[in-house]
Amino acid sequence: MTRKSYRILIAEDFEENRTALKLMLKLAGFEALEACDGEQAIEMVRCEKPDLVLMDISLPVIDGLQATRELRADAECKQLPIIIVSAYDSQETRDEAHAAGGTDYISKPIEFDDLREMLEKYLGER
């Protein structure tokens, strides 16, 4: 029996951060997809159907919170786990992420163990 290979979309505008997240995902056994702005993230979700999204708040074109709202308005994306990512770790930011439809929140810099725990929470044990 083969194990499902989960696909995670990284919506992050800084290439260094995408590269680091991609490496962490690979080490944890996941396939990574990449988007560098909110508009591209929305398109990627609709076309590629990832299993989970890591959505940075501060994205160009459409910010991560607006992209999350737009995805939540799509019936096909209502159950998609969208983890909001931000360097601004305040209760206000967490509340905004939740109000936008974020499933959960993880702050930068992202630690490998925290990321793996978050992914296991929404996708199951690896």
C-alpha cells in the first residue's frame, strides 16, 4: 500500500523563505508548490488542488488575508487547511488571520518541529 504524498502550497514572496520552507517540507516527506504573491496563490490552489496552504500575510498583488478570504468564498476551498504565516506574532494578528478564514497560525521564523507538528495536526501522522 502506498502512502499519499501530500502537496503543500507555499505562498511567500521572499525566495529565501520559500527555499527554506521547501527544504523543511521535503525533509518531512511532503511535496512543495510555490506562489510568490496572493493572486498566484489563489490560481495555484484552484488549478493544483494542494492539500494544505502556508499563506504569508504580507504578499504583493493581493495580501495573504485577502487571498484567504477569496479562497474561503469558493465552495471547493472551504475545508482546505490554510495556515497563516507571519512575523507579526500578536493576538491582533492572530485574530485577523482567524477572521479571514485561516485554519491556524504559525509565526516566523518557522522552526522545523513546529511546522511538522502543524502539518501532522491537519494532514495526519507521517
